[in-house]
Amino acid sequence: GPVSLLSRFHGALVAAVLGDCVGGEFEGAQDVPLERVLQHLSGLEDDTRGDGILQYSDDTAMMRCVAQSLLTRMGFDEQDMARSFAKEYSLAPGRGYGAGVIQVLRKLASPQLSDVFQPARAQFGGRGSFGNGGAMRAAPFALAFRNAADVKKYARFGAMLTHSCSLGYNGAVLQALAVYLSLQGELSLPQKFINRLICEMEEVEKDETARSDAKVLNLDEFPFCARLHRVKELMEQNSVSIEEVISELGNGIAALESVPTAIFCVLHCLEPREGLPEHYGGLERTIAYSLALGGDTDTIACMAGAIAGAHYGISAIPQSWLISCEGAEEAKHLAERLYKLHIMQTDEV
Ligand code: R7I
Ligand code: MG
Ligand code: MG
């Protein structure tokens, strides 16, 4: 039957945590046989290992900070969000943060800091990070704001607290938009969904900074649009190999090499696929497929999980998978509160 908006909200944040937790097992592995993925996942169904056995990483830790901050400030407050990241990092520094971002998080802890965007701008020789750390935590922006313009605007600022390279923050914009459209049921028309994302990103990547970053980094002119066009081409193919997905879209730690990939995982798994168990629904397929790509598996599964969870709703997540994940209950609670914030807002005229 139809999926309620509340179920979609729950699904988005809980499946993001799920992807992070189950994906941690394979992060950085280059060859992940599907067999091993299915073994890992079916292991969660044997209830012998206890609840919350799979720990979440920086992806979830930072996503929780984003959600918490949007809730307590009832909107975007860069000071509060920056402090929240810094505090979370100082309390639990061992969650597997990116090698560069920890410098930013340390600087953000300083009470003397007045411009909270400054530490991010100092990264990587002054260009800023193009890692996927802004995108991995972007889902709550899609839940908190009612219109696409606000989702784009605040996902961008939220990412810029750690990722000031346009390739980093535009990845966050794309991820937030994908979750936003999915919450509205737009994945029921996959062609329209991808066309809409391309259209939105054409606007985003027109920006002068985006163009000069792409040039300096030797990338396509509209790098995210170019990848999204490849997603579209892969969707039109009869069969697609894992190797092709990796070579066309990537599976790396850069936003450009992981956000379009996550979007592809969701689109590809809307239908049953060879090699994936017949009893799997679309959400289970999406998670399994994301892990089978190898590379930055926790983050790709986290992002794909958020988009897929927003489409299928929380009831699509197997209970045994859910209870294996640290932080799943908390994510559900945050989603619930974001839902209330969302419906409370009145549309501006
Ligand atoms: O982007 P970020 O928060 O890392 C997120 C990833 C996810 O996979 C998490 O699950 C966690 O494992 O880390 O952290 P950053 O340190 O900003 O970026 C990640 C990495 O990307 C850096 O450590 C660099 O190796 C690389 N990188 C760059 N390398 C060269 N030049 C990012 N930006 C640059 C760059 O401009
Ligand atoms: Mg991680
Ligand atoms: Mg990762």
C-alpha cells in the first residue's frame, strides 16, 4: 500500500544508520564477493549475537549532530552545528573519521573561533576537502526543510563547515536533493527522478566556483551532471557488471566518486536483480548491492540507505537487521522529531 510520510522519514534516517553499520565490515576492501555480503547480512538474522552489535561510524555520528542541531535551533545555525560536530568528535574520536577532517574538528572546538567556516577553508592547501563527509550526513536537511531551495541552501552550508571545495559541498546538495525527492515518492518514476536531479545540478554547477574547481581538478565541466548522465546510461543497459559501475561511477571517498554511485545503487535495485536473494525487497537489495561494490562501503550504503529508506519506508527494513545496529532507535526518534518540525512549518507564499 502507500507509504506514509512518517514512515518515509523513519526509513530515511534508520536505513542510513543501517548502511553505515553493515557497511563498516567492508570499508576499503576492493574485491567484495556478493557471497560474502549475503553471508554478512544473513548472519544478522541469527539472533545469537545480541542487539546493537554493529557499531556506527563517523557517518552516523555526524548525521546525528546535523539532526540534533536542526531540531534544537529549529533550523540551520552554523555556530551550533559546528560546536555539535566538535563536541561529538572530542567525546568519541575513534569512529573512523577521514584523515583530513579531524584537523577541522579540532579547530572547531576552540571557543575563540569566530568564523566557523574558516577551518574548512584551510584544508588541502586552501582549496578545501572534496571528500564525501559533507554528503554522508546530508539526509536530515531533506527532512527538515519543506522546499527544494532551502534543502539545497542549507545542505550546502552544513557541508561547508568541513568541506569547502565545491566538489565536496555539491555532493551534499545532490545527496540531500535525492533524499528530498524520494520522500515525495518521486522514485516511482525513475526516469523522471534522474532527470530532475540532472536539471537541479545543472543550476548548481553553473556557479563560477564550481566551474573553476572542476577545471583545476581536471574534471568534466559539470562533474556531477556528467556522472548523473552515466547513471542514466547504465539504467538503460540490459545488464550492468559491478566492474562497470566502479569504472563509470567510482566507489571512492571523494563525493564525486560516491554520491552518484549511491543514487545508482537505489535506482538499479528498484527491480529484482540476478544474484540477489528472491526474498529480498528493494531496500535489502539496495544495501546488499552497495556493499558488493567495495570501496567506501559504509558511506555509499549510508547514502543509498537514506534515499531508499525514504522511498520504501521503515517497514521495509528487516527487524533483525535493525536491532543489530547501534543507533537505529535513536535515528528513528530523531526522524520523528524532524517530522514534527517539518509539518509544523507553513509554506511561504
Ligand atoms: O570527507 P571526510 O569527512 O571523510 C569521509 C570518509 C567516509 O568514508 C567516512 O566513512 C570516513 O571513513 O571518511 O574527510 P576528509 O579528510 O575531508 O576527506 C577524506 C579523504 O579524501 C582525505 O583524507 C583525503 O585522502 C581525500 N581528500 C583529498 N585529497 C587530496 N586533495 C579530500 N579532499 C582532498 C583534496 O583536496
Ligand atoms: Mg564512516
Ligand atoms: Mg566511509
